[in-house]
Amino acid sequence: MRNHVGIAGMGIYIPENYWTAEDMAKMTGMPLEAFTEKIGVLKKPMPGPNDTTSYMGIMAAKKAIENAGIDPKEIDVVIWDGAQHKDYLNWLAFTKSAYEIGATNAWGFDVESMCGSRIVGLELGKSLILSRDDVNTILLVSGYRNCDMINLNYKTGAFLHDIGAGGSAVVLKKNLGYNEVLASSHVADGSFSEDFVVPVGGSKKWPVTPEDLDKMWFHITCDPNDFKERLGKVTMKNWYGVIDRALEKSSLTRKDIDYLAMVKIKRSAHYEILREMNLREDQSFFLEEYGHVGQNDVIISLVEGLKRGRIKDGDVVLLVSAGGGWTWNACVVKWGKVTE
């Protein structure tokens, strides 16, 4: 059998705490329909007192390890591909994760590509496994609670109001024999790099002052209408571009797609992409009861798709995401037994 990398196990962690669309409508004074229809969120998970960013990733990692049926000591590399808003500033989450799960033989690193990080993690994990004789098993682990940095009174950023909290993890193995990770594709546009940021707490605005605490949330730092117009002009083009390139590199076409694991976006855009891909609604899962949990969205969608019988052996699964700043990402996975 040819060398390949397969997904051996997955796990997700979702906090027990939720904010409903009704809750958020009351908090903001916005119409309920703005949440349920336009933004497309019925409820979103919010962190409890113990739900640090690393804790949520670690809980998901334990589930993924159990799902894969492996001993944590088999893990050669741990890649933290979760949020950069972690338990502490200037801190490695992969070491904490490896320690807590018992991956005593693993080295690793933290990687960041905002909400595209999980697809980047799949690319890096696959590349490491195929390029090194001493790496056979990799754990990707992610926690996310950027909801801490969302201001519900910032109406200009209403598209962010579905951001919640949670974690996910994936176990990758060399020559697993099933659930093969095929090709990925990525594109970036740095013209947006400083248009959408938390403007305090970084080296550009240091030291932090007491007044800064009231600004520690995501802002659009340029003209909001210009920002949305510029982003709208390139987003679908870039998504379709990375989708088509990932499929082409996998020797596939759009007609081969069986399931779309899509990052949480507004309802109308999600269904627009399904129509463009000529997919039915039951060939995806809209995350209206999860909200946007960052890079974890694509794994939550995979888990839900499997649970609901929407993904079966032999299916071509397309993972699609994007990250603020701005990146667009796609990865193809062939679910089920690997064929020559």
C-alpha cells in the first residue's frame, strides 16, 4: 500500500453553558430574526469557570485518543492548532496538552492561522508524517474562546455575535488504511492584516493601561463599509479557488464531493456555497446550534455528519475554512478504506 496519512480518531468538547438567540437579542436590542435568520445562530456555547482555552482542547484530545484506540505514549508530535487567545500571554499550549494527556514521548509546537488553523494543522501533520521516518502518530489539538473578545454592543461587528467556545482534536496516523487526508490548498491576503484586530494588549499598544481593558475586543479599524465591500469582493472567489485547487491536487472535481464540512458563516452564504457546489442541504451541516467555534467548526461538522449518517465509507469530504487577517483554506479527505 502506498504511503498515506489517515484520520484515526476525533473528539470535540462543548461547554455546558449556552447563550440563546433570545438571550443575545435581549442583550443587544437587535431583532431576534437578526440572530436566527441573518447571522444564523439559535444558540452558542459559552465557557464555564473551568473552560480555559487549553482545558477545552485537552478534553477534546482525550476523546480523540479514546476514539482512535491508541495509547498517548504512541503520539510522536502534538500540534496545538487552536486559538492564540490562550490561558496566558506568550505561552505554549502544546506542552500543557501533551502533559495532561500523557503524551510523554511527544515533541511539538503551536501554530496559528486564526480560524483556518485546523486545516493548516492537517497539512502540517500530514507533511511531517510523510517526510520523517520517526513520526507515525500526530495529535492536533485546539481550544477556542474568542467569545471573550466580542462586544455585543458593537453593532458594526454583529457578524461576530455567533462566536462561542469549544475544543476539538484529531489523531493522524501513518498508513492507517482509512480516512485518508488528501490535498489541501490555502490563499492569504495581507491587505486585511490590520483591518480586524483587538487593538490593545499587543506590542503595538503596550503597556496595557486601565482604559485599554474597555477596548479589549475585536474592532474593524478601517471604514466598516469599505472593509465589508473589499472582503465581499474576494471571499467567495478565494474560497472557490482553494476548493478547486485542493480537489484538483486530489485528482477530483466538484462532482465528486459528497459532504461539505464548512466553517460557520452566515446562513445565506452557507447555502449559496452549497448551491454553487451543487450539493443538497443534507450533504453538509449548518452549525446554527453551535455558533462559530473557530477552527473547530470543520471537525464539529465532521462529527455531526458521521452521527447523522451523512458521511459514509467511500465519501469525499471537503473541509473549508477561513481566518481573519485573511486566509482561506480547503482540505480533501477520502472517508473509509484507502484504495490504491
